[in-house]
Amino acid sequence: MKNRMNPFRHFKPLAVSPTRRQLLLSGLALALVGAKPHASQAAGSPAALRHNAHGKPAAKAPGSKRLVMIDPGHGGIDSGAVGHEGSQEKHVVLEIANHVRRFLQHRQFDARLTREEDEFIPLYQRVEIAHQHQADLFISIHADGFTSPSASGASVFALSNRGASSAMARYLSKRENAADEVAGGKYRQQDNYLQQVLFDLVQTDTINNSLTLGRHVLGQIRPVHHLHSPSTEQAAFAVLKSPSIPSILVETSFITNPEEERLLGTHAFREKIARAIADGIVNFFEYYDAHQPKPR
């Protein structure tokens, strides 16, 4: 059952010279050993976070359910985007995340949240929490804002290490990556996953799986809500920088759009968009399983 641990964690770093590779892996090991747990982190010592040289966590127990880590964006002193009527992104996305968790649990998945309440968690620690739990997927949920109130619709983003796929993707990633600045930037130097070592080791398969996941989630959102972007966008979102866990960021709507702020304020819409996200996740796993090589 060891192979059942997680089909996405066959880490294949980009080709580098042996000397370069040794230096990179040494730097990664030092960075992970130096990580300090946050009070809100999941149970377990920092040792639970330390992966081997290939970014692969310890094996899960046989028969474990697939685990989806759901990340409600912002929280605590970081309110996120604020709508014209005063709606705060951090509260809206926490309720949506709870709905996603409930729907996934009904489908026999293990689904957990990076935060259960209104608290601030630095971006890099959200990624670490997913690794501590040995998550199979990471979904960050947002309801962001833009300078123009006319911006509307849902979007899905995956990681890019080659620059943003659009001006909007660049704007939103810059905005989201600045979330830690509300805490005075004191967490910036602690960010293990933002170091160049992980850009050099980033797993191409992980990004490809993230794009496939994004396509399935968009396919479920499309019938229930207007899309701002018809395909999965890419940018260097800090919260998506796991080298081994397929990760996407879902912008459920623009809270700075008056009509969408009203929608986000309703229980019916929050539940509807959450169900679409959950269905997209389920469809992704079904697709992935169906396309796995059959044992001979």
C-alpha cells in the first residue's frame, strides 16, 4: 500500500549539475530544519515537516483517505479585500471553505482547514500545514478585489515559475503575496517555500497536475457562476509554492463588485460555489485514477 500514499509526490527536480544539486538540497534541508511552528499549526513537531531530498513526506498509513487541505485566505489582522458595503473577504471565504469541507467529507474524503477561525497565519505556514498533514491537494479560497468595481467573475490560478499569464494574474498574485505585510513583514525571512532553492527544485509534474485540477474546478464553476478567466491562470502565488502538492487558488468572485458582494453575502451562493469547487476536486481524482497506468 505504500504506493497509494500519494500518486503526485514522485518528485523529479529539474536537471542540474551534481555540485549544484548538492548545494540546493543542503540549502533546502537547512531551511526546513530552521522552520518554527506557529501556534495555530496542526499537531506534530517540526520533524513532521522535514521531507527527504526529493520533497517526499513520510508514507501515510495503509487505507488512509485522500486528504484535501482547504485554505481560507487571509484572517485575523489581515481582512483581505473589503467590499463597498463593508463585507470582509476573510469572513466570506471561511464560510465557503467550511462548505467545501462538508461536501468533500460527504464524498468520503478527509478534508481539513488551515484555519478554523478568524486568525492570521503567514503564507508560508499555510503551505507547511499542508505538508504536515501529508495533503494530496491544496486549495486556497479567496474573494478578492480590484481597483475597478466592474471586475467580476470567478478565476482559478496555479503556480507559475515563468511569470504571470495575464496582467490580472500578476496584479492578484502581487496583492495576495503582500498579505504578510500587515504583520510588519516579520515573516518574510522565515518563508522556506519562497527561497530560490525551491524554484530550482520545483516539480513540473506538480504544476501540470495543478493545471489539470484547475481545469476540473473551472468546469464545475462555469455552469453556476460567470468566469473572469475561462482557463486556469498562472502566477507566482506564494501560497501555491509547494514542490510536491498540486495546489490551486480559487477566486470565487470579486468582493469589490457590488453585485458580487451581494451574492457573496448570501448563504445560497456560498454553498453553491463551494459545491462546485468540491465537485471539481472529486472529478479531478476520478480523472487521475482513470488515467493511471494499469499494472501488468
